[in-house]
Amino acid sequence: MPLSILLPLVIGGIAGIALLLHLLGLSNPAAIPDDAAARRAWRREYPDDPPVRVMLCRARSAALIETARGHGVVWTMGADTTARALADARVRRVRTGLTLDLPDYTAPRIRLRLSPEEAERWQAILEAA
């Protein structure tokens, strides 16, 4: 097949698949519906460190986790969630929420979109720990 025909077919096919996925709602970011979902997401990453307290943000995109060993965070990343312990994390306030700098090469920086009130509360909790 000539390249002049193959190239538009491939580009059109990929664009069509992307459009179909978007129209079906499969490109929407994940949300953490409730505290129980945040607990399950935390337990997937840290099964030996059960959450004691969960503080879910209003946007349902992140949850601050308190455990017997310290604090952690669960946040959405695309269509799924992930979690990290916040030992030795540096917390910075930014215009859109908080930035957490971690000594972890797999997640060196976490940007959390929080309301100003939530950012203030979470920063106070993390700095007090």
C-alpha cells in the first residue's frame, strides 16, 4: 500500500480511537469517591500500615492519610490512584495547593490541587508531624 494512503489511514484510526474513548468518558481522570476508597488505595501500596485517619479533599483528587508510622498521601494519577508515605517530605505552599518534594525517585514531586483552606490545614498537619 502506498505511504500516501497508509499514513492518513493510520492517523485517522488513532484519532478516531482517541475521540471514541473521550466520548465514552474513558478519558476522565479518576476520583476518590469516599474515605473507604482512599483506605483501599492506601492498603494496595502499604498493606502492613493500616490508615488510622483519612482526610479527603473536596475535589476528591487526593486524601491525606494518617497511620501509626506517620502521614501519607493518596492521589489520582490518570485513571488510577497511587500512594506515598510522606517521611522526610518537604511541603511547599503554591498558588494551586501544595507541592510535596519527596526523597523518592519514583515520585520526587507531588502537586496537589487543593482549596486555600485545605492547603493551609494539610500543611499545618504535615509540618506538625
